[in-house]
Amino acid sequence: MTWLHLRTWTLRRRVAVLFTVAGLMLTGIGVLAAVATADSNRNLDVILEKTGPMRVAGQQLYAAYLDQETGVRGYALSRSPNNLEPYERGVADEQRLLKQIETLNATGGLAAIDQDLSTVRTRALEWRTSVAEPVFAATASGAGGVDEAVGTARFDTLRASVDQLQLDILVLRNQAADDARRTGAVLVALEIAAAVIVVVVGGLMLLLINRLITRPVVDLAMQVRSVAGGDYGREILSSGSPELRSLAGDVDGMRRRIATELTEVTEAREQVVAAKEELELKAAELARSNRDLEQFAYVASHDLQEPLRKVASFCQLLQRRYAGQIDDRADQYIAFAVDGAQRMQRLITDLLAFSRIGRLTTGFVNVDLGRTLAVVAQQRDGEADIRWSGLPTVHGEEPLLTTVFVNLIGNSLKFRRPDVPPVVTVTADRDGDMWRVNVRDNGIGIEAEFADKVFVIFQRLHPREAYEGTGIGLAIVKKIIEYHGGQIWLDLEVEEGTSVWFTLPAPPAEP
């Protein structure tokens, strides 16, 4: 397996392989530790449950043989059967203890111990046959006893076989102790090996984390901070795990998209700045043009007043002094001149009023439209049925708003239907920060095709002979409404009369 192939392994795969190997090794150590522990337990069982009781039984067996010898000697000296009790007790203990030692040595013992038990039984039988029983028979018949030297030799041989049994039991104990110490050393070695494996795995994990995560993440963060600082052309790379390399690729893709969009935004911003500068220039030029136009209108209307008054005055003087003295055609011409001069005066007056809107201001205040409309209705007392209720208070200039109602109600009276009493209804409703006001009449109405023309200055929809006026009234109303930040439009869905809507700002909320 090549290094390049290992580089394609993900961090999860590497950690999984590392923990799998470590787990297999720890499992093997655990199995060995279990075997060693079982062996140690078995050795401890031999020491505690076998050799210990066997040694105690061997000592008791030695005492049992001493009891037998003591009983034989006592019986031989006293010839009393009561002195045989130690002998009989010793024989019973002998059988019990030999059986106990044989049973304890049956599993996991030494063959030498079994051989020793057989030797002890043989020597004991020889001692009883050659020493004890002849003593019992001789004592009962009154004959002479057994040779003391022979009896002592036989008993020494028996005692030597018991000592050998004790030595072999001690050998078994020492072997079990050595085996226990050896298994303990194995367990310690296994624990050390497990600790080493854990330390090595931990070290490898730290190495993996440092090499594949920590250092690459720190390096990636430095690259991202560099890009965030303005180096959008820097390519973002990572030498860490495949996951981090994939993440670096995604971040670099995002950087490229951001750099592309930033370039587009920069270009668009430059275009916007250029357009803004051009718009500001045009706005300044338009404002200057409007000021010049307003100034021209004001100056023209003001300067035309004096000569026009002279023309009108002399024409009226001619009409009064020479009416009927020349001929009918002359009277007609003079009447045309007087009418033209008077109409010119009205046009100039209206134009002057139109140019003053927004220039000569009294300041915005809270205006009660109900009170304003009451003043206008009083001026038109008897001319029309003017109805209103619940009109709001708005923010604006009261003289200009009075002019709005004067012009709208004046149009309603001017364009009423013959033989139909004029009725004007004024209502209002709230629309966010604005009030929507509606002025509706029952007059002749306005055709939909002329809806955009009625607010044009000096625009007339009817001949002067039919309806008097200069055609500037609704243009003045529109300019006043727009000066207040509102809008004005016709409601073309009404079936009868004219319905005009306009908006005005509500008073600002008090702190």
C-alpha cells in the first residue's frame, strides 16, 4: 500500500483502522490476561486449598503414628487395655488423614505424593505387623516382648516415610507458589503492554489530530483571514485530511464566486456613482431651470400687469365713451379687446399664483380640514349643498389647502348639470401615514380619455363660451398636493359626476 493511497484515506477511516488494530491487540492481551488469571487462581487454589491442608494433615499423621507408638509402649508396660486407646485413636486418625491427603492430591497434585502415601501405608503396616501386633500377643500371653532395636528401626523407617511425604507436599506448594509468581509477572507484563498500547494509540491520535486537523485548520484559518482582509485573489488550499481538503475546495469556490460578484458589484457601483453624478448634474440643472422658469413666470406676470392694466382701462374707457357712436362692428371689436384684456389679466393672475406655490410659504402646521371646509362653504353660501363629516387634521399650509377646496368646489359648481341642484360630498379615510380625501359632486363628470389632461396647466376640455375660466385650477390643486407630499387622481369608476381623490400627510406623532 503506497503513501499516496494512504493520503486518500479519510480521518474517520484512519481513526477506525487505528482503533481496530488497538482493539485487536487489547483483546489479545485481555485473552492472555484471562488465561494467566485463571492459572494464577488455580495456583492459589493449590496453595490455599490443597497444600496447606495437606501439610496440616501430614503433621497430624505424624502425631497419629506417635499416638500409636505411645499406646503400644503403654500397653506393653501396664498390660492395661485402657492404654490401647491412643493406639486405636491413632489408627483411626491415620486412615482418615491418609484418605484426606490422597483426596486433596487427586487433582493437580504430584505423583510423588501418591507414591509417598503408598510407602507410608506399607511402612505402617510393616511396623504394626512386626512390632505392634507381636507386642500385643506377647503381652497377652505373658511372654517376652519384641526386640527394642527392631521396633525403633521400624518406627524410624515409618517416620522417615512421613517426612518424605511432607517434603513432597512442600515441593508441590513451592511449585504452585513459583507458578503463581510467574503468572503474576505475566499479568504485570500484560498490563504494561496494554498501557503501552493505550499510550501509543493516544500518541498516534494526537499526531493524527495535529497533522490532519489542528495545523491544517490553523493554516486554513490564516488563509481565510487573509482573504477576508482583502486578498481575494489568494487561492485557498489545505494539506490536511480529505475532509479538510474538500472543505478548503468549497471555501475556495466560495471565494471565487465572491471575487467574481465583488468585481461585478465594483463595476456596478462605479456605474451607479457615474449615473448618480450625472443625475445630480441634471437635477441641479433642472432645479436651476425651474428657478429660472419660476422667476421668469413671476417677473413676466408682474411686469405685464402694468401695461395690461393700461390696455384694459383704455379699452373699457373706449367702450363706455364711444359705445353706439361709431357702428356695430366697432362696438364688437372694442368688446373683443376688453374681453381679451380681462382674460389676459386673469391668466397672468393665475400664473402668478401658480408660480408662488412652494416659494412663498407660511410653514406647515396642523390644519383642521373640517374648519377649512366650513370657511369655504360659507363663502359659497346658497350656491351648493356641501356635505362633510369627520374630516381629519392634516399637516400642511392652511392657505394652500383652502385654495384646494376653493378650486375643487368651484369646478363642481361650474360644471354642474342643468336643472339639477349641485351636491358636493367630502369624505376621508386613513391610509398609513397619510389621509385620503375624496371630493365628489353630481355634475357632468369627466370622460376617462381626458383623465390625464385635466391637471395640465391651461388645459381646457370645453370652449370658453360654454364655461368660463383659464384652465389652471386643477393644475394649481395638483401642485399644492404634490408640494405637501401627496398625490391626486380621478376616480373613473363613479357612475355620476366627478370624484377626485388626493392624499395629505397626517400630523407627526408627538414625542
